[in-house]
Amino acid sequence: MKKLPMLIFAGLTTPMLGLEASELSYLYKDQRIMAMGGANVAAGGYSTSIFSNPAGIAKVSNEHGMVIELLGFQAGTSKNGQALFTDLNDAIDSDNEGDILTVFDDYSGQTVHVDVSNYSSMTNNHGQFAWSIGLLSAVDANLTPHGNSYNLLEVQARGYGGITGAASYTIKPNDLGDLSFGLGLKVISQQSYEGALTPDQLVDYDNILDNLQDKMENNGTAIGADLGAIYQFNSFLKPSLGVSVLNIGGLDYDDSYGSQPMTVNLGAAIEPDLGFIKKTVIALDYVDLLNANQTRTYTIGSGKNVTYTENDDTDIIKRIRFGVSALLYENSWSAFGLATGIYQGAYTAGFDFTASIFQIGFSTYEEQLGPQHGDYTDRRYQLRTGFAW
């Protein structure tokens, strides 16, 4: 049986066609944060807050000492992801180009996303000083079949991983509140692949894999620094304001797919005290304030070369994130929380459950793939499991 998921490690060219990949850049989307609209710049509270604001680790609970999260397996897929992978894998196994063309026609223009990741970390909040260190490994891919006269499978994919670290320091400049500063560092290596595959190449997939990798694989290692700050007021609703600058200098892999631009991000959050809920957080973010992300438009030519142009992405709705999380109960052996929000103009929702050291969570959100809000949308679902204590 041919391994369709290995398509994320290949790309080739076909007759002239323009393709676009406009998803805002990211390294890790924590299921718990995405359930509440992806808003975390001012809210913080997780080891994975390093991916939105390193100062956020100052809000990690120190009630039970060091927080260790191991084997944090997370998987995500689009609404029609399983159906496309099953049908396309069966068509490839048939060694019949006609069957592959039928799948292309059935799913023409539908982008399917799949990702698998693991983030394991240790975090300790000593009160005034907090630190976190983590290991990230991830694979993600966007596959878009094109039927009719094009007859190709568009591929953008990457496999990446590395080490992350963050430290925060909190001061009390006045009686109004606390100011936390955060510094983060990421060392990430990746392999990326972008291009397109035709039915005949898919049928002969096993024999051309090495050649495809030679032509389309891009490897690199990059180091990025992050800075952030959160000011939390000691008043009713516990309002906080946050700002972060991520990927200072840019995690640049020779401009290949998966490169991360430097972004400036703003956030605000409140923590209202509701007697019947253990903890409530309401947060609002605006990410990529300076519009560093760009729309990449591919030109796939008959000369077997893939070229692209990058255009400014200034869509406002794609950058707004709002969410509410509620820890409904927490005791010595279990906890349960619900979250909802608005991410890029569409709803998000999810839950998080802990039983002893075992964690499980589920969320859904909708990603905007076009250069403007509403051009192309992709409803996605995430499942996360792991162990924490």
C-alpha cells in the first residue's frame, strides 16, 4: 500500500497555473488556546504561551510547583480530510490514473489540512521569576486537488522541530498592578516541500520519490528570539494588557515555505470572578500589527520550475482573535473546562479534561486561506492528549 501521507515530502511542476497559500504563519497552535479563539497574548497561563507571548509563562499556575507536560500529542484535520485521504490513497493503490482524476474532480478546489505534533515541556513559576523549556516536533500539510483541465494535486508541507525556552521576570512598579517581562528563544530545524503532483507522478510515486526530494526539498535551521510584556492591574476584573514581538529577525529558511516573519502582537484580557466557576478568562488579540505576513502566489511552469511572488496581506479580520474560557471545576484528581470564541471571523469551541495525570482536549476553528477574509475557508478539528503533573 502506497503511503499517501508521505506526499508532504514531495513536489513537482506542471503546466502553468497560479496557486495561493495565504494562511498566517505559525509554529504551534495549542488546542486549548484555539478553543478560545486563539487569543493568548495577554491571557498567558500555558507553557505554550511562548508561541504568542513569552511573558505569558508568568501566569502559569504555581499552586502545585513545577508543571511537566509529556507526550503532548496533538492532531488536526480539515472537515473532509479523512475522506480525501482515503479516496486518494485507494486511487493511487489502483495504479489507474483515471481513478485519480475522478478524485481530483470530486474534491477540486477543496484544501485539506492535516497536522500532527508533539510539544513536551517543563515550566516552573517561582512567583517573581518563571521559566519554561520545551521540545517541539511537528508535521503539517495542505493538499488541494485541482480537476478539470488542470489535473494536479497542490502540495504545501513541512516537517520541523527543535527546542524552545522562555523566562519571565515580574516587578511591581506601583500599587496598581504587576508588570511581567518575557524573553524567549527558539531553535527550529525544518524540511519544507511545495509544488504540485500530476496523476502519472502519483501512480509512479515509489520510483520518483528520491528525485522529487532532490528537486523540491528545502532544509534549514533558524534561531528566533521573542520579547513580550504583560501588565496586570490589581483591580476588579483583573484586566491585563499584553504586547509581544515574535521571531525577531525572522525564522527565515531562505524564504521557503514555513518561514516565520517577525510579528508585533497586541492583547487584552480580563478575569472576572464568577462564584460558580473556578476561573474565567476573556481575551482579545490583534496579531501581526505591522502586516508582516504575505500572500504567496505560485506559478507552476512547463519548465519544471516553481516560482512565486509575495504580495502584502493586510486583511484585518484574519488578525482578530477573541475568546472566553471557563474552568468549570478543579479538584485534587480532575478538572474540566469549556471554551469558545471568534477566530478570523468564525466561531471556535472546545473542551479540556484532566483525570489524574492524563489530559484530553478537543477543539474546532476555521482557518482563512485566501488573501482576503471569506475567499477560501477551511474548518478544522483538533484532538490533544498527553500527561501532565
